[in-house]
Amino acid sequence: MKMNRLVSQFTKNITPQVEAELRLAQLASSNNQSSKAFFHLENAHVLGQESTYWHVKVHFLMFLWAIKNTKLSECLGQAFRLVGALTKTALGLVPKGNTGGSNISPFKTLPLRPEHARAIQAAKGI
């Protein structure tokens, strides 16, 4: 029970940062800057991947990006990652710092950028 409250609080606390990245992704997409849009989706992934809600939503948005940009390998990679996000996030089985794109192993931990580390720590109340 305590774990559920922590996850819910993290989701609530990280929401402004994830939503800011999603807005930037949408703006870049609207300006036909697909690489920049994906960069912001990756940032949203890093920030929100410990929340099942955000983890799944960002992978779904990455999946839609892949369809829009006709990137078959990314589309397939995101389909696989969606299943993982749905089934593994609540168990804490997420590689921290992973950017979520199919160019990175879904199991690889990556270093967090300092601004991401600060935002995640603040969202956790650390």
C-alpha cells in the first residue's frame, strides 16, 4: 500500500516537468523538427519512466512519432517497450536514465543529466 502512495505522489510531482517536455515535443513537431521532437520525448521518458502512467504514455507518443515519421524499426521498438512499460514499471524494473528510443537497449542504464537528476529527486522528495 505504501508503495502505491509513493508511486502516485511521484507521478503527481513529476507531472509538470514531463508535461513541459511533451509541450516542447509538440511544438517541435508542429514546426517540422522531428529530431528535436523526439529529443523532447526522450527527456520526458527519462523524467517519467518511474511512473507507470508517464512511462506508458511517453512510449505511446514515441510510437506515434515513429508512425508519423515512417520509422519502422522505431515503431517496432516502441511496441516492445510499451509492453515492458505496462508490465515492468510498477515492479521498479526500469533502467534509470534510459532515453527510451529503439537506438538504446531497453535494459541499459544511462547516466542522468544533472537537471533530470534534480527533477527526479525533487519529485521523490529527496
